[in-house]
Amino acid sequence: MRTSRIKWHIIVFLAPAVLVYTAIMIVPLFNTLRLSLFTEVDQERVFVGLENFRTLFGDPRWSESFWNALGNNFWFFFIHMLVQNPIGILLAALLSNPRLRFSALYRTAIFVPTILSFVIVGFAWKLILSPIWGIAPEMLDAVGLGFLYQPWLGLEETSLTTLALISVWQFVGIPMMLIYAALLSIPDEILEAGECDGITGMSAFWKIKLPLILPSIGIISILTFVGNFNAFDLIYAAQGALAGPNYATDILGTFMYRTFFGFQLQLGDPHMGSAIASAMFVIILIGVCLYLFGIQTRMRRYQF
Amino acid sequence: MNKARRNPFNLFAAHGILIVYTVIALFPVFVILINSFKERRSIFREPLALPDGESFSTVGYETVFNQGDFFLYFQNSLIVTVASLFFVLLFGAMAAFALAEYKFKGNTLMGLYLALGIMIPIRIGTVAILEMMVSTGLVNTLWALILVYTAQGLPLAVFILSEFMRQVSDDLKNAGRIDGLSEYTIFFRLVLPLVRPAMATVAVFNMIPIWNDLWFPLILAPAEETKTLTLGSQVFIGQFVTDWNAVLSALSMAILPVMVLYVIFSRQLIRGITSGAVK
């Protein structure tokens, strides 16, 4: 009698969250994976096994777009890892100096781009880099580097890197904050012990602080990975669903959107869209597993 | 002592780098804002000059107010964000309480199940979500967005809140039980007020991604009467792409609400991140 009553309120507490989460997130996720095994013939859903994936990876019309999007996505991620995270660490290291004044002000200001929507960020940079408005060429002229200016967003060779750097500009606040928090949690005694041994300044950062914040860098890397591999909004806002010029900025998110939702003359195909979503799911899953089993378990965590 | 001698120079360099980066971070916002108050010719002639008596103009804002239904978009965004946050916090806190408070079979498993969604983005399931919303008739309603954002926010909310609920003292809850309070009263009257700071952190974390999302409004609710501010400004700018006054004003108007929220909540947000709640 008593045990059954206790069970009831646990169920009441858990039910809303579990129901919404299961119905809107988990079931559609598996449904999408399932849908990728079907196709539509004469307005009827037919099971075709792995045929969609064979088309996606094998049919030149599809596979070219897919590998292009995947390659672009890896480049997008690579730029983030190479630029965003080192800048984030540098800013955090500077901010964590206890003698630095106005540090709260800097932190707040540098975090501003992160709160802006992709639409604002995409268009703002599009305007600034636009050859029509001329802010970018004029500023380069002012420092004598005018000859360097090119319509970066409009050129196939540079547009993807430019967008990646815009995204870095937007999100650098997140690694900065997380590393900042990690640096603040390092106890003074450890740094003082290092000082007694003559380790100060830069070498204190490289030899003491950096090893201690490695777990945070790991978390940031996996967050960046997951974020980049389902990115869509910035490319869509700046370059549209066709991810121009000539698909040079196409990543998996925009490719999936065009495929399943249709765009201009292309009809939407939910089954191929599901196949791309499944591929994204597998890629993200591999990344998360590599992190959880390959990196996180091997990383030494220090208890203070 | 070596350190003390080198410090002034280091601090000077640190300020230099931080100021440069702050300028880089704020410059685009600044350029958009000042030019939105200028007339067309001065936008092009002197893009970096502040608006003065001669160049001041609000013609862009007039176009925005006359052509776009920004008040409606703003209202939609507000409804979606507030309702989603309400459900994330309520359902998330209830589930977190169940996981933190009661020992039952499958507790750990349930915790892991709910935590799956922290790493797997909900966008992967978009095709099936759209199909479901179409078949239930929820497509082009704000409910579709509210449900999706609630599901999206719950995993992290449960994870963070259950960490905090474990810290609430057992004595307090047991005292309540001895006084004959029901488990529901204990949760709503005793525990919820104590985890309010954690709830605020969760709210701030969820608020910005929901407000700024473009993907789900575009797919689930693109109708004119359900457009959110983010989608509405995207469409508006797409249509008025050559009317620079209108584009700049629309951008400024989209920046304004988030900036206000950020100024109000920035302390909470930064404290939330730096308290290690996301580790």
C-alpha cells in the first residue's frame, strides 16, 4: 500500500518531462533514422533498405554534394578549433589576472556577439564586407592595405573560411568564459608553490595552468564539434539555402535543409533528407564517443 | 619578485589586447546602429561617422514599421520564449527532483536517458518532427515551437537542476514530512524556492538559443502570423535587400531586445557559466 503511493508521486514528477522529451525528441530521432530506409513510389512509402545511402554515397549527383558538404563542414570545424579556441584561451588567460582592472567590462563586451542571432551576425558582416558599402576596403585603405581587399564572401576560394571566421567572431565568448572559469578554480597554493620553484609568468601558464585546464579544453572541443556539425543558421542567413557561391559554403545542415524541404526548383525529399540526417547523427555520435571514451577517460582530473 | 617587476608591462599589454578585441567584438554592432539613423547618402558617403543634424534620419525605421509586422513578430518570439522557458523549468525541476530525491529502480538509467539529449542535437530529428506536427495539425502554430524548445531544453535543465537539488538539506524535507506535508507541497513550497538561482541559470542558458533560433521557425512555423522576430527579420531583410535604410533599421530593431535582455541578465549568465554549472 505504502510503496504503491510513493511510486505515484515519482511518476507524476517524472511524467511531463519524460513524455515531452520522448515524444518530441527521441521518437522523431528514431523515426528519422527509420525514414531513411524508405522511399516514395507513386505516393506510397516503400521500404528500400539502405538504397538511399547507396544513392547518397554512390550516385555522382548526390555523392558530390554530400562529400562537398562534409568536407566543408570539416574545414569549418578545423577553423573553429584553430582560431576560436586559442583566442578564447588567450583572452581568458588575460582576464584571469587578478590585478587586471575592468575585467568584468571586457568580459561583458566580448560576449555580446554570442547573444546576437545568426540573422543579425550574417547580415551585419555581409554589409561590412560588401564591396558596395565599402567599409572593409576603406578601412584597409586607411592602414595602407587596400590592395588586400577582395569580396571575400563572394569568392569560392574564400567564402567558407570567411564565414567560419565570422562564426568564430560570434562564439569566441563561450570558450573564453569556460576557460576563464577553469582558470579561476585553480587554487593559489599551486601557483605559489610554482613561484617558489621559480615558475612565473608565461612558463606558469604553459607548465601549470594549461595542463590543469585541459579537461575544459576537451569539453569546448566537443561542444564546438557538435555545434559545427549541425550548424545551418549563419550560412542560411548570409548565403541563403543554396550556400553560394556555387555551393562553396554548403555544409551538412544546409544540404539537409535543401534536400528535405526543397528549394526553388528542387522538390523536397523527406527520405533522402532523413538519410543525410542519419549520416549527421552517425558523425556526431562518433565524435561524442571519441570524446567520452578516447579523451575524457584518459584525461587526468585533479581534485583540489 | 621577478613577477612584480614585470607586471606593469604585462598588464599594459593585456589591456592593449583586450581593448583591441573588444573593439573587434563591438564594431559591427556599432556600425549597424549608427548607420540605421542616417539618411541614405551619408550611409554610403561616411559609413563610420556618427549621425549629426544633417544626416540624421529615421526613414528606415518608418519603412520597417509600415512594411513589416514587427510588433507581431516580437510578440510571437516573446510568447514562444516565455512559454518554453516556463515548461522547461517546471517539467525540468519536477523530473530533477524525482531523480535527486527518490531511490527507485531505474533511477540512474532514467538520468542517463534524459541526459542523451545534451549531446545529440534535436535538429537531427527534424524530418520526423515536421511530419508529426503536420499530422497533429500543429504546424504553423506557436505550440509546435514551444513543444520543440521544451524538449530541447529539458536534458540540460534536468542535469543542472538535479545537481543543485541534491544539495538541498534532507532535514528540511524530512521536517516537512513530519509536519504532514505532501511530497508535492515539499517540492513546490520548500525545494523550488531554494533552487531559484539554479533555475535562473537554466533560464538564461535557454533563453538566447530559443530567441535566436532560425531553423525551427523556418520549418515548423513560417506562416505570416506565427513568424518569430528572428525569422521575420530574415524574411524582411531578404525582401528589402537594396533598401539599406530599412535593412539597417530592421537589424537594429532585432538587436535591441536581446541587448536589453543581456544587460538585465548578463551577470546571471556569466555567473552561471563561471560557476561551472555546465561542466
